[in-house]
Amino acid sequence: MSRTPSTARRRSRSTATALGLTGLLALAACSAPGQSTSEEPSASAGASDAATTPGEVPGCGEDAVVVDAYVETGFPLFRELADEFTAQFPNVTFDIREDQFAVLTQNAPRVLADDPPDLMRLPQMSELASDGLLLNLDPYAEAFGWDEWPSSQLEQMRVDDEGRRGSGPLYAMGMNFSMTGVFYNKALAEEIGMTEAPATLEELDGYMQAAVDAGITPSAQFNGGATGGLAFPLQMLMASYGDPSEVNAWVYQQEGATIDTPSNLQAAEHLERWIEAGYFADDVNSLDYSQSMARFLEGDNLFFFNGDWESGTFDTQVPGEVGFFLMPPVEEGGSVGAMSAPLTYGIGAGAENADCAASFLNWIATDEEARTIAVEVGGSHPMGPVDAFMPEIDESSVTAQTLAAGVTIGEDNGSMDFIANATGGIYAKGWTPNLQKLVAGQIEAADLLPAVQAEYENEIG
């Protein structure tokens, strides 16, 4: 297959060392994505019809198809992938709607029930699967060979008949594996004497205080409106103080799980100390995500608690100026953890173009150009077979640092799903308002976790 001009430009930006070996693609690259092996193109039927037909792989066919997608705003990855898919398969175009993460969380049940999109970014999926709003993707997993990938890639997107995640049918697919950590401005770090990443939380505290002493705001973390962005550093602190598996049990709604544990209280108290010490911007409760990004890109702040989905942005807009490290442990040499989860997309149970949507998800994980975009734009490791193609990445880039950090998380078994994904309303009704109250001094750290737990129990019944 010939390369498009945009692909050539993307490839020219990649230098230095290969991060992986070129493996065999799961499907032939130069036919329509997942094109049927029968004489007629597969129709846009449900998974139970198309994906279970012996000898047939679901695809987009040859007629014009418009894939309806409802995605998270502010991130270029989906559009870049959609554009490349259309460049390779011109009969397929995308109608893309965008909303903020918190709005997606609130709107998901209504949208999937009233006007189900072909593809939707899923902030939370337990209730959506239990209510029959998402398509069971197991037939596609069999048809495309997803069930031959490492099981850990898919387990977070499985939901059993009681609404618990980690096992049961597959109801979503990841666009890539995202991970959170701490980005830092290299020039400001040098100014305060930070020559290497902190090895302990105490060292990180010291650097934040040194920034304040130098007249630098350590972090302009977003926490305004419907976006409780302090959940990011809080969850990282939870990993430093406790066992990530306990957080996962809570997010997966395992019986008896609670977020109100002694180690999580230590994490909340640590966050509270940062707030009281002035380590966040004075207007933290009015900052949204885009404002936080703008300030960090302008070099106004030392640290930004965020995810590797912005690695490509930093490498493109401020190349060489940003570094990355995982939240350090309490004691040097201790295990580290982070939110590390697939960027999940589901197919509505009533989607008109389910086969094509599933074919697109498979293409993202198996096509060389798609995997290159996932790394260079998304900054994260793609889904897919262990021996699948990986693009060459500049070793000095922040993308290389975040990919390496992902290996560390895997070795330490420190992967956690996002605490905002525990229930459909926990981000909007639990974390965000209570983290804003913590900043405002209306509650103390000791009140935060019980309040969130109460909302959690109210939602899961």
C-alpha cells in the first residue's frame, strides 16, 4: 500500500532507536479493513450476525459509510486516526461529535439509549453494559483475533452479569494504553536545582517548596467546573502509599471494596498539605483542562499532573523542553503505580455501522500507520499483539520517557484504572465537588473519602 503525504511527514519526525520489532499484522493491510472473505461485502449488521459467520471477517464493505462517533474534546488522536482511515479507505468517513469527559459521563446513558453512536468514548461502562446499551464485542474478538492478545489488555473492558469489571463479555476496545504521571518544565527544574527526577515523595515536596521560594507556582492543575483534575495527583499519591489492587477492586465494584482506607487517607492528607502550602495555582478551582495546558505550554509552571496522551503535544509544540516521571514512592526503591488503562471506546447496542466501527478499532491496533499515530500523537503504547509493529521514536523525546515509564508500571504491577471510572456519576457527583470543597477549605481530607464512598454506595445500591 502506498503512503499518503501526511504519513511521510509523520515518519520524518521519528528518529533514533526503535522501541519495538516489526511483527506480522493481524489482517492483510491492502484490502478493505477486515473485508469479508465472501464474495459480497459484509453488511453493517450487529456483531451476532456478522462476526459469527464462519470464514467471514466483518468490515466496512465498498459502499459509502458514515461512522457516527461521540468522543472527548481537546485531544487530536481520534481525528488523526479517522483521517488516516479515510485516506486508506475513502468510502468511510466520520461524523465526529465532541464533549468534555464529565459531560460524556453524564450523557452516556441517554445518548446510547436515544441515538446510539457507532463509536463512543466510554468514561465508565459497568452500568452501560448491565443496562444493555453497549454491544457485546466477543464475536469481534474471535473474528479479529483479539482474544489471542495478552488478556491483561482486555480485562478492564470486560463486565460480568452483575456489573463487575475484570471478567465476563467484552464491551469495549482500547485505542491505546494511557498512563498518568508528572510532566515537568526542564528549564524551571534547572532553576530550582532539580537535576533528576525525585526518588521519594519527600524529595518531590522539597522541589515544590523550592519552586514556591523561587516565585514559581509548582502546578496550575485544573480543578474547575465539571473537571476535578486534582483526582490525578490524588490517585498517584494513593499508589505511593498503598496497594493499587485495592483501588482497582473499588473501581471494578468488587464486593466489600471501599476507597476509604488508611493508606488512601494518607494520600488525601498529603494532597491537602500541598493545597495548604500553596503548591497549586490560587485559581485552581476555576481552571479547566485547556487553561492548565496553556499555562504549562507557556512555561508558567514547574509540574503538571497529567497523562501520556499529551506527550505528542509536548514533543511537537515545545520539543525538548518537557520531561516526565512517575509519582515517586514514600521510600526510595519502593514500587510505583499509576493510572494505566485503555482509552476505551464502545459500540452502541443499536449502532447502524457496528461492523465498520469494530473494523476501525481493529485497524487502530494492527495497521502500521495507525500504530504510528497512536504513539506519535497519542504518546501511548498501542493495543494489539505483542509482536506488532512499533515506530521509531527519538530517545530524547518525552514520548520515549512515557513509554519507558509504562514498562516500569508493568514490572511493578502498579497499573490502576482511573478512580473516576468506578460508577457513572462518581466523577461528577463524588470526586469533583468534594475535591473542590477540599481546595476551598469547606471539608478536610478526613471527610473527602467517606463522602465519595457514600456516593459510590448510593449509585451501586
